[in-house]
Amino acid sequence: MVKKDITTLDILDAFENGKICPLCQLWIKSEERLMPYLLTNEVNMDPDFRAKVIGARGFCNRHIHLLYNTAYTPGSQDGLGYALYMQDVIKLMLDKIQETKSDIERTTSKVSGVLNKKEVMKIFKQTVGKLEANFKGTDSCPACEYLKQLDSLRTGTVVRMLDEDSEFRKIFSNSKGLCIPHFISAIKIVLETKVKNQEIIMSLLFDVEAKNIEKIQILLAKFIKRFDWAYTQKSYGEEIEVNNIVKDFLKGVEGLRM
């Protein structure tokens, strides 16, 4: 029996009550908690974390939009935390713009009459390429990195629970299983770490995944059949949601980074 803690209890609840891949469901919950936390003084005044934000040139597209929306929800500081992050990033952007402009002007004054137009354009393209690299940053989105670390911990915990807890194996066998990205991650963990019941876990993972794929196939067939002019049934079943189910099953929850 696996020791009960916050992580294992969250996983059990997601497997027993979730409607999508349990690990995707926990990703969503973590992301929802993370956004307001990033806007607190505890985080946005932390120089180490702000350095990560600068290194990533802010946040990824998804998280910069989520953070902005969160910054203007009732009870927030009306965008102050968001502005503090952006102030650092925008200052760096201006510095790089001015630096690149100076490089171009310096190159123009030095090579005038020495290099032909084609050679000058090559130098300019290299300079702009350097600017583009600077704008992309050297670090990954800090929000994505945090969520990936949590997700990796949870996936490893699921494998450990499957290895040590026969009751959890029963719960897993009756679940909707994992999305494809989490399924692959779990398989890799089983192969790369020391587990006592490797064959049992591998067999269970594949059996549950195959069972759920077969169910999705049936739902797709039912959904498509509804577009047949000769099909007269009016009521809808679970197949009405199949396109959404397939989307989440194939790629995982929106924003998932593996």
C-alpha cells in the first residue's frame, strides 16, 4: 500500500472522479492555482524568479495571456504584479533594440564604399538574427517549467502506486486511462526506473489504453453515422462529445508540455 499524502490523494481523486486523463486534470488544477500565485509579492518580488522571467522574455504565449486575465480578476491588485514582470522584460527589449540599431549604424559607417550591397545585407541579416535570438530568450517559460516538474512528479507517483498498491491497480484498470502523451511518459518511467512489477504494470498500461481506444473508435463510428441521411435516431449519447474526447486523448490538455 502506498503512503497517503497530498500527491497520492490528489491522484486517487482524479482517477476516481475525473472525466479526462487524470494527470491532465491535475495539470489544469495546478495551472489554475499557479496564475494567481505568480502575481503575489512572494513571487514577483523574488529576484531569482524575476531573473527567470527575464531569461524567458516573459512567459510563453499561453501563460502570458492567462496571467494577464488573472491579473484583472476581482480581488487581484489590478495588474500590478503583471506590470512588475513586464517592466523588466520591456526594459531589456529596449536595450536590445538600441544595441542592434547602434550595431547597424556602426557597420554602415565602417563598410561604406568597401563592401557591396549584397555583403552589407548579409551583415545586416546576421545582426537582426542575433536580435531575434535575444528576443526569444535563453530560458523556458517559468510557468511551463514549474508545471512540467509537477507533472513529472505525479506521473512517477502513478507508476509507483501501480507498482506497490494492488487496490490502485484495480482503480486504474476501471479508469479512462491516460492521454497519449502521459501514457508514453508512464511507459518510459517503467522502463527507466526500478519497479518490482514491471511486467504487470506494462501489461496494465497497454490493456487500459487499448480498451479506451476501442471505446473511442465506437463513439467515433456512432458520431459519424449520425450524418447519414438514413439515420433517424434523434437522441444523443456520449458520442456527441467524441471529438473533444479525441482531442484531449491524442494531445493531452491544452498547454501540456512533455
